[in-house]
Amino acid sequence: MKPEIAVLDIQGQYRIHTELYCCDTALNTIILVNGSMATTASFGQTLKNLHPHLNVVLYDQPYAGNSRPHNPHQKMLTREIEAQILLELIEHFDANYLLSFSWGGTAALTALACVPRRIEKAVISSFSPLINDAMRDYLERGRHCLAACNRTQVGNLVNDTLGKHLPPLFKRFNFRHVSSLAEHEYAQMHFHIDQVLNNDQQGFLSATQGIDIPVLFINGQWDEYTVASDARHFAQPIANSRFISLENTGHFLDMENRSASHSSKNALLEFLKPTRPHPPSLSL
């Protein structure tokens, strides 16, 4: 399964590495939005679950992964800038579905609040609008070791908290990736944490009121950091919202075990399947 790879110029400011996985029989295209410290490689299992049912677009943020060599990293990216990049990519690839993971939900929901004309459905996974005690502790500890650029502490922190339910092999890959990031990536994550901790949560919820497409929120039953019950705070501002709590899995959902991957795949495809138009009524 080889993708079409391109590095796209966004507004003359950012160069974005993209991967398009096409299928001749797929009628719809979905774009996937990474979480913090993640790259296109993080969506390996999700890609397998969605392709060939859908054309799938993956991309790296300007500061990360295969986009990193193409950008100067002179300033931090806000969620608004990340949302604008996402909106540009949606237009470029004619994407009509969107799926975000973890803190990629901030950029995804900010983009959806702009009511992109092409997007018909969206999935927001492992995300909550509230910062509970467990997440606040994780973020505060993360801010400390990111500021010190302590690579071992950063890698262990992620595996001991959000990644606690990952299989041992995935934990090793995760540690190797997180502990080997560039200093500017740590600085970007530190900036992102500051944004999250200082964010007006009620204002963020209010900003999502303009989203009128169907939005599915998926959280893991074991996830104590982005809790399913907290995600339900989106029920009021997003009128067409739905909620699923996947059993026997935590924050990383389809990466943690086969059962969770199977349940996640079924939930995604059931939600994203095209809606059959009603046959026209005949007047006699």
C-alpha cells in the first residue's frame, strides 16, 4: 500500500508533507489529524482499518516528522494556525470526512467551527474539553521535563500515563520516538501545554456551537485522562453529536489490543458509511 507523497506549500508560510492512500473503489476521502508529538506513522493501525473503504490523507505538522526538514521553525504554532493548515488541506484533497486523535482534536474542532463546506462528518477520538486532575498532573509534569529537555523523562512519562495500556513492543517504539524528538519539537509541545492549561474551556465549548455536521466522539473505557463522560460536554453545543466508549482500551484505542482495534474499526465504518439518499417521491 504505497501512498502518493507530496510536500504542499500552505499560504507561502509552511511546507506540509502529505500522504494520500487512494483506492479506485472508495467514494469518500478522510483526512487524519495527529495528536501531540505524533507523526503520520502514528496512524498505522487506523489506516489499515479505514483503507480501502476510504481514501485516506495523512500529514505531518510543520514542526514534526517528514515536514520538519522543510520548515524553519522560527515561531510556535497556535491551534488557530494548525486549524488553518487543516482547512487548506481539506480543500486541496477534497476531503469530506475528518478524524482526529487526542490533542489533534483542538485543531480539528477549531477548523470545524469555521464550517468547512466539504466536510460532511467528523470523528474526534481520545479528546475531552475538560482538564481533569489526571490530565492536569500529566501536563504539569510534561511541561517540567520538556522545559528541561529531559528526553528519558519525557518518554517514560508518556508511556506511564497515556500509554500505560499499550503492548510492550508499542511502548518501546513510543519511547524511542518521543525521546528522540528535536529541541524545537519539545519547545512546541511546551507551548502547546501552556495553551491547553490556560485555555478558556467554556469559551472553547461555545466556539463549537456552529458545528452542524454529525460528529462522533470516541473515548476508551480505561482512559482516565480524556474521560468519556467529560467528552459528553460537547452534547449541548454540538447538536448532532454522538458518543461511544470503547470497552477494554485506554487512550490509544486501536493500538492497544486486537479487540479494541476491531471495535474501533466497526464504529468508524458504521458512522462514516455514506447516507443513502431517499428515493424521490412519485406524484400520480
